[in-house]
Amino acid sequence: MPVFRSNYRWGALVPVAVLFVLAGGCAIHPRGECGPACADIRAAETIEFPSDRLVVLHEIATRENLSEHEQVYLVNAICVFGFSNDQADALITLINNPCCTATVRKYIVDHLPWCGLGTHKKRVIQALAARTDEEPPPQ
């Protein structure tokens, strides 16, 4: 019986698998202690229309008591769901929220290439640049 051999590298499947999961409607939930907003973000994931999901995610981004864990989960949810204008508005709301930490802002910068922001990416970058109250932690 012949042995199947392929020159295809399995590492190339990882980005495809990640895109499949993201397209399937699930935001990546970070490890750590969940707060009350995690349940609300998870509930928003079940809303059928992206614009309606982002209305809820935008409202969550206005809450002033979000933990860093909840903020990261929210960024993941915003970047997965919706259209560029709605995503940009929700991210900018989170960035301008006093609870948004330098670590989360750095996380946003690192994940901008994965967000479907299109031409609205510039608005997010300007909002990030305007928040100079803390320096991001070194890598």
C-alpha cells in the first residue's frame, strides 16, 4: 500500500483555521478571570446582524469599569464582527474610555491588521495617538 506523502506544510493550515473560526462567528476569549461584561460580549456574539452586534459591543465599550480581560475580549469581538465604520466607532469608544489601559491600546495596535477597518483604520490610529496619558509597556 503506498504511503501518502505531501509537500504541503501543516503550518500553512493554521492561518486558514484561524480565519475559519473567526468567520464562524466566535471571538477569541482570552484566558483569565471573566467579569460581568464577558457574558454580555458572549451574548452579543449570538446576534444575527453585524451592525446590531456592534451596537451592543459599542454600548459595552462605554462602560467605565471594564477589566483588562474584558477589554481584550471586547477588542477581539469588535475585530471579528461587523463592518469597518461600526468597528472603528466601537474601538474608538473603547480607546477613549478612561478604563482603557496602555496594555489594551497596545493590543489594539497589534491587532489592527486583522480588523476589517479598511479606510477607517486611520481614525483608530488617530484615537490611539491622542491617548498619551500612559506609555505602552515595553515588549
